[in-house]
Amino acid sequence: MAASSLNLRSIFKYLTNKEMRNYLTSTHFWGPIANWGLPIAALADMKRNPALISGKMTTALSVYSLLFMRFAWMVQPRNLLLLACHATNEVAQLTQGARFINFHYFLTAEQRERWVEDHLKPRELLNDDEIDLLHQIAKFA
């Protein structure tokens, strides 16, 4: 019990010292925290329909993360939180890009059509416009 109380005291002391307060109130901390929305969104989209992935946006986000990974490494002091954020986003975007390429360039029109049929919510939950749009994407993508 005494050891855990000592640990909590030392953690509290570390978090309340001037250097840590300055870090927690800086853009060096809050910038990467705000940026975590990008990789979280990309990771959440991994199970979604690849017909809806934008190849241009995936490429742009991939280049963006590459540039900011370099920035995070080169800035002094190094911003490892920003580096981790953009490394995660880079992996997520490359995965999304591979899904886009696979769906649009390696599957035949029949395979895309079958994929759309197999991976969507039940047909009775879709309206006719949604069904038509998804069939068009599968045929002409």
C-alpha cells in the first residue's frame, strides 16, 4: 500500500513540475494530439466499402504524413508524439491505398459487383438510389 502511494506521489510530482506543465501547454503537445484524428479516422475506415475510397485523397494524406514525419524527426527537440501520429497515419493510408488499388484495378467488374452485394448492409435496408449508386461504382470504377 505504501509503495503504491509513493508511486502516485512521484507521478503527481512529475506531472506538476514546471517543465511538464510547459510541455502540456505547448503546441509541441497539442498539435499532435489534434492530428490523431486523421489516423483514427483512417483506421476506422478499414472495414468500410473500398468502392468509396478516394485514391487522390489517400495519396495526398500519405504524402502529407511522409512530410510531417520528416518534420517531426528534424525539429529540435524531436517531436516523437507527432512522429508516432504520422507513422500510424502513413500505415493506415498505405493500407487504404492498397484496398483502393485492389478493388479498382485487380478485381473484374463481376467480382466488384459480387463484393458490393456480399459486404453491404442487407438489401432491404438500402433504398433504390443507394443500390443503383453502388452498382454504378462497382461496374464503372
